[in-house]
Amino acid sequence: MALVTTFITTPIVMAVYKPARRGSPYTHKTILRKDPDTELRVLACFHSTRNIPTLINLIESSRGTRKRGKLCIYAMHLMELSERPSAISMVHKARNNGMPFWNKKQDNEDQMVIAFQAYGHLSSVNVRPMTAISSLNNIHEDICSSAHQKRVAMILLPFHKHQRVDGTMESLGHAFRVMNGLVLSHAPCSVGILVDRGLGGTSQVHASDVSYNVAVAFFGGCDDREALAYGMRMAEHPGILLTVIKFTAPPGKTLAFGAKLVGVTANKDTKVIEVADGSTNDGDKQEDDQFWSEFLTVCSKSEDSIVYEERLVESKADVVAALKEKNKSNLILAGRMPPVAPLVDRSDCPELGPIGSYLASSEFSTSASVIVFQQYDPKTDIHPLVMEVSDYSNMPDTPLHTV
């Protein structure tokens, strides 16, 4: 009887109570940081081979050519648990010839691993392929705990929809959308959601052939500052032309355009942001002004790669018109929750925010890929999946033995 009770109660207790994993603290949890010369680490997640060309082209465009801190990418293949009894995270080590050393069979998974390993060997980017195998209900735990263990500044997630041949967006399933929402709520760092419309086409673009127009929509707020920080890094690549549009409202008004905005942060239970005409967040405004001043300094030294304009807008229609001028760009960067009125009345992807939900729609574009950024905010990180302990022994970035 005791054995039966144990078998029944243990799964119930584990389902209700999931203690946070332990990990050591780390500093660089955002792209925007005081010292831009430090290494930028990104956990880039993907579902299938469809995502790989865009990811590799994005990585190439983000590496720059400077002598500053390099780019380190952890490329995580998200696999739904099928036959294995537990979640597995593996770091794939390569043999001298770049092949996975434990598996001789050239299956589809190996080909995905090889694609990233080959790019890593041919570029200055440190690329480390990984695999997470879990049920979609809790794979966000593997993503967030891996991000913390690897001390990444951003988790890059694929949007839960992919573009069909006719330009319309097709959902991969509600579970993928839920997974993204859970990562947004529990991530130990910044998060980017990638709407893939084929950046660079269906194959990898050679480094010398990279030629992309990248646009940043800047309305203000921490998420927009994160988007602009990433754009400034991309602009260091000689093949990138960065265009930044700073949206401003008439004197005495805000970008709410008379509407009362209620924006919910990543942790939906902790904070509600209310914005109305005539009211501003002084702290955000000061940080926006300071960062914009730093951007202008960089812009003055990079006239060939960065251009900007300040656009006065008096309505949502003005914002839409300005954004549509950039719908032929290769990539558009935007913040998740800027203080602006939603551009669409109804959206089935509100997790992308008032601007991102419009940029992800077929109404906006069928060719411009989009990344929507959420900057890590420690004030809302009150239910972490990894509990930071100062005296916790540091784990190596790459395990000494392959699992």
C-alpha cells in the first residue's frame, strides 16, 4: 500500500511544487550594457531545418568585424519528447573534421548540427550546437535553465507561425505560442522573438555577400533601447545599413494618442503599466534621452552604415504609414512593449506587443523578417526557474563530458 501511495503522490507533488534550480549569478543579462566590449552570448532556438538559413545569416550579420568582445551562439534544437523518458540537454562536440563524434548515422538532426558547426569553423563566431528534448509543456524550463547556465544575454525564439508560399502566416500550434509566453515570463535574460520571412533567402549568404537593410522602430522604453542596442551592433558589419526611426508625439501629447494604455510586463502578475496622454515615466524618459545621445555619438562616426530620422506622428495612421515605408527592409527590430497605442484592433499574437503584432502580420509585409525584443527586468523576475546563489560553484560553459 505504501508503494502504491508513493507512486501516486510523487507525480502530483512534483507537478504542483517545482523547486527552482540553483545557479551562480552573472552580470550581462541584456544586450544593452555599460561595457559593449564584453562577449555577447545568445541562445538561439530553432524547431527545424526551415529556421537554419535565417539564423545563420542573422548570426553572420550580428558578428561585426571589430576587435571588441566576440559573439558566442548556443544553437539549441528544440525537439518534442517522443520516446525518451526525460528531458535531455546535450552540447555537441565536434571531431577534428567537424562531425558529431558519437553518431555515425547521417540523419536529419546531424545535418542541423553540422550546418552550425560548419559555419562556426569558417567564421570568427563561437557556435555551440545543443539539443533540448522535452515535452512542449515544460521545454521552457530547459530553455531558461540552459540560458542561465551559459550566461547568455538573450534568448532568441522562433515565432509560433511560419510564412507560407502565398505570404500568409500559418500557426505551428498553440503549444509553441504557450512555450514562447512562458519563456517571456521566466527568462533570466532578454528575449527576442524572430518572425522568419527568409532573411537572406533559403541558403546561407557568404560573409562578403551580406547586404541587408535593417530598420529599428524607436518609440522609447527599455524594450526599444534593447532593440536599438542590437541594431547598433549589427551596424558594425560592413554589409549592414541601419536605419533608425525615432517616433515623437506633438508637445503635450504622448504616443497613446488619447487612449488609455494598459501594458502588462513579462510577469503578468506583478506589474501593470498605465500610460495616458500628458503623463510620462520620468525614469524611462531620462534613460531614453541618455541612450539616444550615445546613439547619436556612434551615428556621427558611422555615417556610411547608420542613418536616422525623427518622425513627428499625430495618429496611429501616421505610425503605420511610416512603418510601411520600411516594409521592404530585410529585417526590422522593435521593442515588445513600447508606450504606444496598438496598431491593430485585434491580434492573435498580443505577446508581440502593440508594434510587433502589426509587423508580424501579412498586412504589413511578406518579405521583412522581424525581431521583437523584451529587455530583462530584474524587478519582475520574482519567480525564477533558476535561483541564483552567490556561493554556488560555477559550472563550466561547456561540459567536460558529452551527455
